[in-house]
Amino acid sequence: MINVTARTSPRGATEDRGGISRFVKALRIGVCAAAVLAFVGGRAHAETIGLVMTSWHVEGVFTKDGKSECPDGLNPTLEENFKAQFKTKEEQDAIIKKYGSTQWHYRGPNGESDNNSPETVFDPLPHPEPHATASDGFNLDGTQDGRATDKTCKHDKFVNASGEAVDNQFYRVTGCVKSFRPQGTFDGFITNEIPALMVNRWLIEIKGVDDRMNDDHVDVMIAHGLDELVADGNNGFVAGRSQRVDEGSASFIQHTTGRIVNGVFMTDSMPEFRMTGSGLVEVGERRFKDARFKLKLTPNGATGVLAGYGDIPRLWRFYAKTIGLHAIASTVSPPSLYHSIVRNADGYKDPATGQCTAISQVYAVGFVNANIVRQSSSTDVAAAISKGAGAVR
Amino acid sequence: MSTISRRRILRGMMDGAAVSVTLPFLECFLNGNGDARASGAPLPVRFGTWFWGLGMVSQIFTPKTVGPNYDLPEQISSWKDIKQHVNLYSNLNVVTDGRPPVCHYSGWIAVATGEAPLNGSSYPRESIDVTVADVIGSGTRFRSLQLAGTGSQRSTHSFRSTDAVNPPEVSPTDLYQKIFGPEFHDPNSPNFTPDPGIKMRKSVLSAVIEQSTDFRRTVGSADKQRLEEYFTSVREMEGRLALQLERPAPAPACKIPAAIDKEMPVGIDAELVASRHNIMTDMMVMAVACDQTRVFNMMYSDGTAVTSRKGFPRVHHTITHEEPVDTKLGYQPDSAWFCTRSMESFAHFVGALAKFKEGDGSLLDRSLVFAYSDLSLAQAHSLIGIPMMTAGSAGGRMKTGIHFDGKAGPVTRVGLTVLQAMGVQAGEWGVNSLKTGQAIGEVLV
Amino acid sequence: MNMKAKLFWASAGLLGLFAASVTAIAEQKSELKPAAVLSRARLITQPQYVNTLRGIFGPNVKYPVVLAPMHRVGGLVDVGASAAVVTGGALERFDSAGRTVAKEVLDPSHRDYIMPCRPASEKLPDDACARKFLAPVGRLLFRRALSEKELKAYTEIAHAAIIEVGDFYTGLGGTLSGMLVAPEFLYVTPTTEVVRGENRLTARSRAIRLSMLLWNAYPDSELLTAAENGSLNTDKGLAKQVDRMLASPRLADGVRNFFDDMLVFESFDTLTKDGKIYPAFTTQVTTDAREQTLRTIVAHLVELNGDYRDLFTTRKTFLTNDLAAIYGVAINDPDRWAPYEFPTDSARGGLLTQVSFLALYSHPGRSSPTRRGRAIREIFLCQKVPDPPPNVDFSALERPDPTLKTARDRLNRHSQNPVCAGCHKITDPIGLALENFDGAGAYRTDESGAVIDASGALNDASFKNVKGLEEALHNNPRTPTCLAERMTSYALNRPIEAADQDLLNYVNTKFAANGYRVKELLRVIATDKTFYAVPADNDKPTINKADAETVTLGRKS
């Protein structure tokens, strides 16, 4: 009979009618848990602030046309460098014919890829670097003038809004590269990828906050998250959604301490901070040595910077594949970028060679509030749930 | 002429409606106009309504001059390119004869039906577009099209009675599918093969209805009339299916628009409403040009318009009640902002028809659009001087570009004029104080 | 209470009267005179359409149905169905829905398990197979077995259609879509019969009324069988079917539809908030807010068989991640609907503090104590709040005044106008208790820097904050009687009339005696004779032939 057969499809799928029963059962169990949690929460007067990252850009001065910070102009393209290196049509065709590439990459002395072996290729056109002196960030090398020390190489310092000398050599590398500048290809990639790709879901939980304006000690957890960002009605992202910690990636759950000064939250320096990220389509892992966050807390989230040293080989690998794939569209010439990184490297000096092996980086980052949920330990769940926002206060 | 409309008209007479309608002779009417299709058949005349809620601000709306070539105050400055097509009727009133003046309701009901409502939840009689559609709407795929910029399924002013309402299309994508989806047949295509699917639908529908004779006997007398409405609708549908099995008359101006596949977001923000209204208007113009319908109704907003403005906590309706009058301007500026936006959309609506060439003129030349609001000054729910417009010359039956001062007469004078221009044989229209036999001779040819 | 207000209560609420009459007739067995008016032909509503077809063709078929909206009568759109007319535009919607569903049903992905047979050839008619499909489907669509003559006719229609289009399934689907616009499917007409001098609904009409009440759908096969074999006419047979239907998961469909209707939730179709002011109130939130309330209601009333009045205080609900963001709470399972219980000290409790109610009765960019208060009176207390008078110029009362920071300040100013004061006294003291929730339903403690005073009053009960309002509505005697009145109207599919007072008293007594369990309320209505009775002065009773046959069958067995 039709009304019988129709209730169950051949696959045995039935309508989710048992759903409510399951919820009710779960609810019954949940009641006990909630009561315990409320108690635990009731003891702690301190607040927990949860944040989820929503934006990521290279920090530095970027005016609309770039004329003030890049008086030498913006970067020449890969094509321009290729054509400057191989001046005649015949030479160019020979390279392309020989290596079967239409992308001008195989231009090392032995046909090496300028992307995978950037050290073998030297672009004939100069790589412009910004002349700006302002940048947010931290003083990573501890000097006021950027002079060479046992562990660092000589470089020019930037000055932040508070007048402190800070380090941001990666901005020198990328500040006049169109692709890294606002609305550039790479900048656009990451703007889209932060909400779109789960690999970029990064959470910060600031625990034990007694006073949101000033607190000389807070505990901090930074972890990879599992839940999506949702666009809100005002060109931002919905604040206050729940975000689960990726408990399966335990090595990315990192703890540190910090403080809040005049509403600005700062972590202490982390010897090595690890985060997955896509940044440029390809997924990779970023590592920051001596890493610190500085975030101004707002009612809806936080904005500020992440700073630290990046190892050159790892940093290059992170960018290389995407740059290789998108060099034409993004108009970046890999060797120019690579040599600029090496030239501007300022930290973790190799005592044997005197060459610095890492470069200071500062990224402007944005966050919205999130309720961070731990699922492995009941105490952490308690902390999250017992916050009980919406309670009569 | 199909039996459906003949029957409908006879029934209308038996019900003692104030409109007395005889069988229309549309062909004769049009032959006199001289515009004809390649086949010699006349180009059809169309009728549309356009409604916006919450009236206008007279200080910046009503032209100082009466008659042709009127001036355009600030609120209607967007009409500069369509003014020559638009008649503006000012100083016409609604009198409710002791019936409760229901806010945002009595006014438009009176304009659209010729009678003030008894309460806020019923319609006293059929809306004017239905009366016109009974005369001109049976020869096309759709008897009429209802469109709403509001996104609400309840935004329609097209009804035969309280419980017999023509629902609106609220989504541009759905509207496209309805008109230009798989069942659309290009009237200008050289090939015509009757669609076997349509043939099947028609024969199945007729056969299924045939089976329902027993069912009719189970219906109590109170429901007989309702069921008759249903059968009338079925017969109309049969008629339209039959029409689709015949080669359509060529529609020289018909062009099939590009498909719309992106859903518009829900919302009543003024910008969103305007873009929804404009997209649907443009598609409707194509539907008219392709002779898929000859009657179209657009609701830009509801009577209690809840159109919002980004960053403003209150909606248009609330603003009309709560915004202080600016002492320098003498009116509510935020409220006026919304009225001005409404008039811009009206300009788009009329402009879209005017720009569309058909034969030796435009679609608007062979259309009559009747636009009206629910009141004049929203702040006071005023039924005095409810703004009304007509646009287009109805194939030469109307003069255009005139500002008419109604000298405190009844609003129904415009309705009667519209009916006469559309070929409805109405000597008078309206009920009680709204009854009038005076069409506006100043605008009729 | 001033004279005007007293009059208002007397006419609108009949407060207190109920309590007295309820006691007087407690435990009285219903031997009431038949309902004064027989319901009229009712047009199938959109939820009924979907529920019915899903009952026939199963949950895997898609039902993207948008029918013409109907007029709300006596607080319910469902009651408006008994006045609704199928205009040309409405028929187009039915036609389009029927064709879409028929196409889905006979699509290769569904037909193999829906069809009881395979045609000999997919290009040619196969009358035997068509018949095997049309007979049971026709019975469920038309709520009666098709006569041999009818079945033959429908098989012939399908035969011709298949030849016309050269495809078995397309032709059969065309026939199905034809049946889906047939008046017998779209309209339900109550039919009556005279048995031993007593005028009553036929068993078939009983079955329909029963399944519309409990499942908001046409009867299933088993219920039709009970009508056909006459067992539905016996107390025992009726009780058996009512038990079965109350225990069925389809009861949730019925309860869901009733509350969706009563709570005016069709307004969600067009609800939006200003993105600048309430950025977290996304389209998903509007969908989830409606669903949250319906889930809460179904879980509380159907699964837990809870007291109806506790719906106004319960802290148990269900949340999604999008909703949790508005509520400002963390949820453990952000991927799906998850049960959630607000802590005991939370301001959240019951339907009034859910985002659905709070956001629906607000402006796009701010809260509205007046709209909230009015909705509480009209929806939950069945009282009519008058519309504002037509000739009041509110704007004079709204001159910008920086000292007026909160809604209470602004409304106090408003109430200084005596014309406004009358009605605002009826609504605002209730709505002001919800001022700790903004126009999106999020919790707040202050407005424009001023601490919100959420005290208020409902009739004689005054309270300090929303908790007090929740309790007051829970304890208001009109709260359960209003529900019972709406449910009775829903069951009879017509507005309540003065002559129904005895019936209402009886239903209220039973509802109270059963601890305000809605399932029991439904059982009382569904098993009560009055529910199936026919007034003596009924429109001339007519029995259609098919009914006469089923009655005869029933007597034989």
C-alpha cells in the first residue's frame, strides 16, 4: 500500500521525528550538568573573554595610491623582470620552449624555478621598499635603534602610536608589493579565506579577567577552532556565536599569560607560537618566535596585532607555492621577494655566518567575541556555559 | 469572447453592482485607434495599478500650477522625464458616511473599490483592476499579474471579495519562472507546435472537473457561491491552456529578458525595496510586451509601510507618527524622505513602460496606470486630498501631463474615469457619498 | 481601574467569569446541545497540503509549496480557510504546487518505492498499473474509496494523458496533478446523516475533522478504514483512533501548526532587522527563532506532556549557534539544534522571553513595549486591543528630548495625552516588563546609558521584572481558557459564538482537571460528542453517495 511504503524509503531514511525525543532525553541529562556548571560558575567572579579571528593583513602604512610610503613606486611584475632578464623575443621563446612553461618561472642558470629555488635567480629590476616609519608592533630585539647585537642584525626601527620603537621588517619586504597591499591579490585571498576556510579559525580565550580595563594578570589560551564564521548584517561577522576548540589538534592548544592595560590586552612573549593558516590559498603552518598579541578590546571583539619572528625557510615555503601558482595574477616576482626577505632579516643570527635566519613580522588582526567551548574537560565547559550571559545581573 | 467573462459579467449585473458592464468590444475600440499588429489585429490596451503607502507631504508634493505642464516640487522632481505622461489628481477626498475611518485602510479601499469599508478586515467589493480584468484580461496567459516590492505574500490590492484575493509575486526569480519559464511560448517564434504537456494538462483538468459533479451536491448553500468562484477560476485556467495551444498573435515588441537566477534577500530596507520593485517592474514590462498579461498590479509598499532606512531604528510608518515636525520646514523630514523614494520608484515604473517601444509608440501609450495611496498626510491619517495619478493614454483615450484639481470632490471620479477609459461601460461608480457619475472630462479624449 | 477600562475588560476578557463557571460545572459529562453552527467548506491550507501529501508520499519527496495566503478569522488563519475562495491567482498556486509535487513523486528517484507496480512499458499506458496507483492515492486525497466508476474514469484520464505525452510516468503525474486541483481534494465539506432520528456528521467527516485537529492533515488509511467500517461511530472505536493519533509522531505536525497559526508566525516570512543596529540578527536567526519556539512548544506539550501554563516560565528550550549568539550564551554542539536550559537566575523563561516573540513585536531598530503588550493580550489572552484613533498626531509628543532615555520615559510622555492613555494603559505596563530585551531579543540592562526599570503590571498583578510577568501570565486564569477557546475554534473550524459558551465551559473544566495538558485538551475535544454534533437547523443535510455506501458497510460488519 502506498501509505505504508511511503513512510520509509529504500534507504530506510525516515523523517527526523525521533529528533525531539532525543532532544528531550539529552535535555534531561543536560539539566544535571547545567546545575553543576552554574555552581562552578557562581564561585568565579572573574570574566572570560572569548575571541575568534576574523581578519589578517600585513601591518604597516598603506595609503590609497601608495605614493607617500612608496616613493620609488610599486613592485615590477614577474613578466617585466623576465623580459628584462631575457631581452629578445628569441631568448624568451627559447626559455619557454625549453622548459615548457608559459609562466616565465624557469629562469635559473640551469633552468631552476625562480619560485622553488629563488636563491638562484636575481631579478634585474629593483625591488622597491617602503620609506614609511610608522607601524604598530612590539620591540622584539630590545634595541631603540635596531643596531646589530649577538642575536640580531642591523635594521631600521619603526615607531608605533605610543612612540615605542618596534620591529616589522616583513613590511619592508611587502609594503610596496601590490599583491600584499589592501585589495591586492594576496590580501584579497586572505580576506576571503579567513571566513571560508576552517584552517584559519583561531581562538583566543582570556581567562580570569577581573577588570576589562586593567588586570595585571590574565591566563590565555590560543587554539584552533572548529566552527564557522557567519556574516552579520553590517559587513562584519556575528559576535557571540559558540566556537569549539579543536581538541584533536592538541599541539596547537597553546597557553600563555598576559595583562590588560587601559583596555588593551597583551600576551607575554611566547617562545614559539604555532598556527595553521591558508593565507594564500595553500594551507600551511606559520610559526612565530618571541610572539606576542596586542589587542584593543571592544564591546564586540578586539583589534590589534600579532608580532614575532618568522624563520625564513618556513616563511618562504608558506608563501612559495601560492606565489608560484599566482605569480602572474598577483604580479609578484618570487626572487625579488625572497632576496628582500633575506636582506631584511633581523633576528636569530647564525653565529657562523652572521646572517639572520628570521624576519620580524607584524600582522594586523581582527576578532569578534565568541563563546569558546571545550569538550574534553567538564571544567572548561563549565566555564563556558556558566558565564550565563542573559542572566539577571 | 469566452463564455467565462460573459457569465462573470452577467453575474455582476445580477449582484446589483454599481458598475453595470456590458460585453466589451475591444476589437472595435482598438480599430478606431489605428494601431495594429502585422496581422492586422490591433495592439491591446493594458491596465495597471501602482500603490504606495503613507501618502505625501503636500508642501513639497503638490504642484503650484494646475492644468498641463505643471511644475514639479521637490518630492516629485524624479518625474522630470515622465511628467508628460502623468496626470496628477489633487484635492479629491474620501468620505466614509459614518463608517469607521480605519487608519491606512479606508482611504485606499475607497479609491480602489468605490466604497468605504465597514471595518478593517474586509473588502466591501471587488477592486478596480478585477473589474477591468473582467473586460480585458481573458485573452492572455495570465488574467492579471500581482507584484509586490515588499516581499510579503499579503501585499496585494487585487481581490474579488475579502476571501477571494489574487496573491502577489514577491520574488523576481519566481516571477521570471512564472512568465518566462519552460511554459513560455515566444509569440514571435516562426515555429509553433502545440506543447503536448499543455494539451495533456488541459484535457486532464477538464476530465477531472467533470468528475466532480457529485461533489458539488455535498456543498451547502452558504458555500455554493465560493465553489462557483472556484469553477470560474478553473474555466479561466482551461481557457488559458487552450490559448497556449494556439499560435499566439505576434507581439512585435516582445523580447525575452535574461534569466534571473540570484534570489534577492528578504527585507524592507528602502534600497532593497526599490531594487526589488525595479527588477520586477522591468520583467513585468516584458511580460506585457509579450502579451502574457494585460493587467498588472504593483504594490511598492503596504498601507502601513514598514519600509526601513539603514541605521534608522524606526520604519516609515512609525516615523510618520513619531517624528517631530521640523518647525522650519513645516513637515516631518525623515517621513518625507520615504515618500520621495516612493515617487522615484513610481518614476521608474512609468519610465519603464514609456521607454519600451511598441509599434509606432510605447507600451505606455497603450496602457493606463492608476496610482494611488492610502491617505494624504500620514501623520494625521488624512483622507482629504489623497494623492492619485494616472499615466499613459490608454491607446488614445486619455490626455496626459495634466494636474487636475478635484475641488474637494470624491476620489471615485478618478476611478470612474479610469473605468471609462478602459472601455468598461460604467455610467457611475461608487457607493453613498462616494457615488459619482462625473468622469473627469478634462482628461478624457 | 477607571470606568473605561472596566468596560474594556468586561467586553474583551470576561475576566473572572470563567473561574466561577468552571467550578460550577466541574466533572459534568458533556451532554450539551450541538454546536450552533456547522463549519463551512474549508479550503486546504498550505501546512495541511504539505502534511497530507507527506503522509501519502513520504518525507523524501520535496514539497516546495507556496499557496495563496488566507484571511485570519477569530485569531486563526486556519478558521479563515472556511471562507477562503479560489481566485484565478490562488488556483495558479494550487496548480503549480500540484504539478511540482506530482513531478517529484513520479521522478525516477522516488517512483520505484512509491509506485506499487512497474508499467509494462514506460512509453505506453498500462491501465492495471495506473489503477494500482490511483486507487489508494485517490482514496487518501479524496478521503474516501473511489467508486468503480470513478476509478475507471481516472484510469481513462491517465490512459489518454500517457498517449498524449508518450510517457507513462509523465502522463500518470499529469493525472495526479489534475487530482490535486480537483475540488474534492481542495475543499473539505462536512457531510451529515440522520441515524435513528439524530442528525450527525458522517463517519467520514468525523475522520476528517479528527485528523485535521490532531495531525493537521487529511486522514490516513487506518483512520479512513475506521470510518468505512463504522467503528469510528462507536465510543470505543473513536477512543482507539484518538489514542493512536495522539501517540503518533504526526501529532507534532498538528500542534506545531496550531501554534504557528495562533502565534501569527507567518509574520516571520517578512521579518527583518536593521543590520546596522542589530548585526547579529541574520536571516538564519529569523528562521531559527520561529523553529526554536515551535520546538519548545512541541517538546513541552507533546513529548513531556507538560502544563500549558508552564510554557510561559520554562527555562528549557533548544538553540542553534546563530540563536545562541543573540541569547549571549555558549552551546556545546554548535552544529545542530541542541537542548539548552537557561540557569535559574536567568531572565529568560518561557515564550515571552524567546527571540521569536521579542523580535516579532519590535521595530526593525528598537523594542516596542506597546506592540509586545498588545500581542500578549491579543494572542495569549484572547483580548482585542483597539487600534489607535485615526486623528492623533503623535509627533507633537515626540520632540527630541535628551532626558527621555528609555522607552518608559518616552511612553510616559505619550500617556500624558488622554486620548493615547486609555489604550497605552492596556498594553504598556505589560510590555515594559520586557524592556530588558532589545528589538532583536538580546538581553540588556540599560538603554542610552540609563538603567532599565523593567517593572510592570498585568491587570491586578504587578511585578518588578520579567520574572513577575512570566508568573503573572502563567497564573492568569484567562491564559488557559484563551488557549482552550482558540483550540475549540480550531477544532470546529469556525469562530466561537455566544452559543458556544456551555461547550467552552465544559472544555475549560476538563482542561483544568487534567492539569492543563494540551494532549488531554485535544482528547477531550476529539472524543466529545459535541465536536461531531450537527445543529438541528443545519443547512439541508446532504449525504453523498460514497458516504452512504460506507455507512452501510459499517453496519454490516
